Amino acid sequence: MQPKQDFIQTIKENEGIIYKITRVYAKDREDQRDLYQEIVYQLWKSFDTFKGQSKISTWMYRVALNTSIAHLNREKRKGQMVSADFEFLDHLNAATGKIQEPELEAVGADWQAQIDLLYAHIQQLNLIEKGLILLFLEGKPYDEIAAITGFSVSNVGTRLSRIKLKLKKNIQN
Amino acid sequence: MKILWEEMSVKVSKQQQLTDQLIMEMTQQKYSNKFSKLFMYEASGAVVCYIMAIFMLVNMGKLDTWYLLTCGILCVAFLAILPFLTLRSLNRMKGLQIANYNYKETLVRFAKSKKKVLLLQRLVLYISPLFFLIVIPVMGKMFNNKDLFQSDASAFPWVFVGVFFVFIILFSRWGYGCYQSMTNSAENVLKELDE
């Protein structure tokens, strides 16, 4: 019973991480649901193997990002049966600008538009760049980004500088 | 950009949406996995191929000339080996242990596996017209006891064969284009990781 409760607690504490990753990697809303479920499933599958040698968030980022790569390498599913109720994703999307809801107008249309644009620019990046910029925006230090991605710390720095330049250029255009 | 992201993260963290029940439902994988579905399609195809191969092996005795026997053996070889290789490569992709690798390793493994699958599928694409050419005389002999190499040329369904052959070539060319672009994208990932 304990691992199950620990897992639920871990997911609840870090559900924002999963949400942001799915929004960066998924093609559309339906795909976002599939990816969300797949990430939770993969986290559950490998929860026993988490030995606590790294931070729980580092492990979560690693599994979630790897699942996203695997997800992109699979064929588009047709007529899938999602068992869970994914209304919560719509609330999160609404709160962060992906879809508009009248009761959330207070959030500010400009702010929502900016968030949409931010995601749109990140989605234009390639797979390597997406993973790195996401971790950078999450405020992870270079050594933790290196631990999650497998690049050396100096390589993380070089790549991030290039990605920032690329994003800047894209935004200006 | 970072400030905006931080603001958004604060909003997301305030929206605790998941319930215990929902989390556990997601761990059950009640939904049909995409990859399992692809694997199922390929496995069904493999079953059909193996049934055909068994049928040919059982009737191999009917192939009484060296050229028909050669065609028969080649057909059985194609039908037995290609599905096996396809299923093995898909199984390897499916079996990757996600938690054991970092992001870079996962990208490399998927790009390499993808290249292998694409190479194999391209091979299948090239072999299909050849298979089509050799399976007709074999089936002609097995079903009708007719040696199409020896029989009257006017009795042969040339129009049907011609149309089908053109279709296979066009389909192969289209498939080649698709595979080429997918292979390029896998190669680009590998190249960029090396930088």
C-alpha cells in the first residue's frame, strides 16, 4: 500500500511538470491526453527502480522526457480508448492560455496570448533543443540539466546559448 | 521568457487537479497502446505470411521443375524471414527501458532503432515486386497444376499482372519518399547529438 500512496503523493506534488512537458511535446489536445497518461504509466512502471540517488524531480523529468521521445516515435493511434477523465487538462490549458474559458478571463487575454506564443516558439525547436530549453526555463541548474540529458555541463551551456539565439531570432521574425 | 514561464508555473502549481483515483486509473493502461497496436498489425501480417509459407511448404512437392522449385524456395524464405525481422525490430523499439537512460541516450537509441526499422521496411518495399513476380508461377502450379513458364502466353492474365505491377512500382516509389524523409530526420538527430 505504501508505494502506491508514495507514488500518488509524488505525482500530485509534481503534476505541473508533467503538464508542461505534455504541452511542449504533444501535437494537439488529444495527443496531450495520450502523452499525459503514458507519462504517468511509465512513472508508475519505473517507480520501484527509483533508488533515491537523485532528486525525485530529476527522475521525473528524465522519465517524462524519455516517454515524450518514445511517444513521438510511435504511430498515430486511431480511435483510442482513454479511460481516465481528462477534464483537468482542459482546466490547466484554460488557466495557461491554450483554450479560452469565460470564467478565466480575469487571467488576462494578453498574458494568455503570450503564453501561447511562448509554447508555439518552443514547439518549433527540434527534440534536443526542446528538452534543454524546457529544463532551463524550469530553472534547473546546468549540472542538473546535464544529469537529466546526458550532455556535459559545458555542452549544455553551449547548446543553450545557441537555442536562446535561435529563439530570439524566431521571436523577432 | 523565463519570467513568463515562471508565472505560468506558479499558476499551474496552484491548480492541483489530479485525484488519487485518476492517477491510479492512468497507471492501469486500460487504453490501447499505440505501439501495441502497430505491433498487433504487424503480428497479424506475420501470421498470414506464415500460413502462406506453411501452405507452400506442404505443396512444395508439386513444383516439379528446378525453376519452379527455386521460385517456391525463395517465396518461403521471404515469407518466413521478413516478418520475423520486422517483428524483432519493432519489439526492440518497444522494449527500450525508458527509466534506464538519459535524454541523449534515449534520442540515440530511438534514432538508431528507427533507422533500422526504416531500412528493413525499405527492403520489404524493394522485395515486394520481385515476390509478386515469383509467387504467380508458384501459385499457378500449386492451385491449377499449370506451369506458367511453359503454357500458352496468350492465356496468361497479362493485363492484370501489368496493372498490378505498375501499382506496386508506384506504391514503392511513394513509400521510398516517405521512408527517405523519416530516415533523414533520424540521421539529423544523430548528427546534431554528435556536435
